[in-house]
Amino acid sequence: MIGQRLPDFHDETEAIPNGAYWRDTVSTWAIRTPNGRIGSIAKHTVDEHADGTITVSPSILVYETPGRTYGPDEREKLISNYGQAQVEEWERGKPAYHGYLEAGVWRSC
């Protein structure tokens, strides 16, 4: 997958496409993996190329987040605070991701 460089200090409340990478508000590199996981790569080595793409080493590993089950009252309260879409995402959980980002191109392991 070809990644997308977002502007530095991208507002994370705006839509972030899968495969994107950017510098966050404290100038730390952040990513959204091809399967939708958002994370920091602050502990990685990041080489920025003249064309704005990056190469990250070592590989990027994001662990699985298991789905959650909420009781009716707790679910209702969470929805009122965070919205239904967010609560449904927590209920589904998030898959793991392991791969490389090389010159802006994602490659899964």
C-alpha cells in the first residue's frame, strides 16, 4: 500500500486515511497502519526522504486490542459520552499489525 504523508501537526480529529503518516502536535511521528491502527513511532528510527516520504526501522508492530462487552447501562453511558461509532469500535476491538514503512510504501510481514 502506498502511504500518504499528511501535513505536520495534522489535526487528529479530522479523518485520517489508512496508511497515513505525519508529525503530531509535539513533532513526534505518528502513523495509521494499513488496517487502521493509529500509533506513535517515536521509539523508531525515521529517515525522511527529499520527496517527503519516510522509512521507519525497525518494523512496526502494533498489538491486537481485544473487543469489549458492555452491560446495557454502561453501554448507554459510554454512547452518551463518546458516541455510538466509538463504542462500536471498542466492542469490535482492533487487529494487530506488523509490517514495514519504506519510502512511504507499506509492506506487511
